[in-house]
Amino acid sequence: MFTASLGVFLFGLLAAVAGGAVGAAIGGNYAFVLVGFCVLASWGIFAATGSTFGFDYLAFGPFMGPHIAFAGGVAAAVYARYKGHMADGKDVNSPLAGLGRPAFLVVGAVFGVLGYLFQIGVSHVPWFGSHTDSIAFTVLCSGLLARIVFGGAPGEGLFRGSLHNPEGFHEGATSFPAKIKPGPNGRWLEWQERPSQLIAIGSLFGIFAGGASLFLAANIGAHLTDLGFADGLAAANANNFCFGISAIIILFLITNRNMPVQHHVTNIAGLAAVQFFPVLMGKSFSTFTWTATSTWDSHAWLMAFVAILVAGVFGVITAALGEFAARLWYNRGTSHVDPPAACIWIGNTLVVSSAALLS
């Protein structure tokens, strides 16, 4: 959307300045919660009109896009720690406007611009740009950059941050997995780190998202096709709906409830359902014609059953990847490197590529 002309590019660039600053001002996680509300509002606009401007600008663009607002909040938090105004650079809950220092908002604005430019660049990379989630990849890279630049000891200079913080490895551990195992030196979510926990969250939330995504792809897709819109338009956005619900759930995590963090699971599981259902029906995603579920026969429902099982499998894979990312970058770190973002782009690439190979 923002590369159609110089004017719209500059419009988006200036909006990203404000988006990153707002994310820093209200706190990265609060900005991410607002992404969830924007997604649901955008779905209402989309279902009624067929327009994707809500997704393109509000939910995933300069207004509240995670690569801009959330990433700005993440970078500003670790900068505030570096300057000695916050004890924990991983605190992406606290609204930095409350510190009364505009410099922190400026850092958010800078990383908002970087996120805007980097995401556009990634989306134009041949093959990779169309076979991954460029927004999630940008959130990860932005977080890693902020860690490297501001993640060192306060006042001891820039570009001294460590990605793995090996000083926090378990003493006496001989293997890398044992060294990064969660424990007193750091953990992400204690109620979501063991294999049994990851299997339960991944599979059940995966099926939850897969079923909803199929219904949206089929029924909203058929409705929009009748109105003259391109077939598959709803399917291309279907996984965002449950992602939006999962983002709103973060609000309750912020208020000290042990909520499951599973927007990475619902995103990729929903994507898997809508990508693999056409394959199971003997077509590809690009050639499949979506029809209302009221017209489905027994065979279609059986394939839908298999599709949400596939969603559950990818949900487990994504949940496990998220925990691995937490152990690798988050647990011992001095800043927030987002585990869900770290695995969403990988999961997206796995799902889209494998579905294409099997079609």
C-alpha cells in the first residue's frame, strides 16, 4: 500500500514517526493490545465493505502495526534502562510517558520509522517477502537491534548488548539446551514452558483458531465474491481474526493474570487451516474457490476436520518454537526480544511453503 507513490510513502513514513512514539508513550504491550482491537474493527469493515484499509493502515500499518508501535515501545524501554530511568529493560508494560522525558518517545519514533522502512524492504525480497510474515520478522529484527545498541550496562556505551547473555547460562551445564533452560536466571512464562504445557496450548488454541479461520474464509469469502471481490480475499486475512483476540488477551496478562500467550499459535494455526484446506480438496490456495459452509457436502466437512487437525499440529510446532526463542534471546536478556514474533515468521514460511509444495 505504501509504495504505490512517493506521496503515500511519505505519508506512511510520517505516520510511523507518530506510531512509534505513541507505542513508547503508552507502553509496548498496551500498544499491542490495541492492535487486537484494531484487527477486530478492521474485520468488521472488511466483512461489510470488502476494503482492507483497516488491516493495511490501522492494524498492521503505521497506526498500530506491531513493527512500528510495539517495536517502538520495546526499543524505548531498553533505552530508558540504559539511561538509568528503568530497572528492567524488558518492562514493555510501563507507559514511558510517565517518566516525563521526551527523549524516550523520540527513540520510539526512530524505531517506528526503522520498522516501517525495514518491513517494506523485506516484503519486496524475491520469494522470501511473499513467503513469510514480514511484520513479525521486522519485530524480531528491531528487538535484536535495540538489544545490541542499548542492551549493555547502563552508562557504559552503546553497542555493548549481548543477544544470548551467556553469563546467565546454568553453571555446570554441558549442552546448549541445558545452558539455556529456564530457571532462576530467567524464564518467560512458567505456566507455558514444559512440553505437556506447550502441547496443550498449541494444539487446543490451534484447533480453536483453525476452525474460526475456515469459517471466515468460506462464509465471508463467498459473500464478498458475490459482491464482485476477488475470491480468496477473506482467506488471505482469515488468520488475523483469532490473532486479534489473542492480542487482546495480553491485556489480562498485563494485569497480573497468568494468561496463556498464544497469538503466535492462533496466527500460524489459522493460516495452516486456510492454506491446507484447498490442498486437501485437490486444489491450491490460489486456484481454490471458497463457498459458504452451508453448501459443503460430507467430503468437504471431512477435509475441514483434517485441516483443523493440521492447524493443531502447527499450533504445537509454533508454541515450541516460541519457547525456544524465549530461551535463546528473552529469558536472560536485558531487553524484550519478542518470542512470538521470532517464531511467527518461521511458522508462516513453513506453512505457506509446505502447502505450496503439496498442492
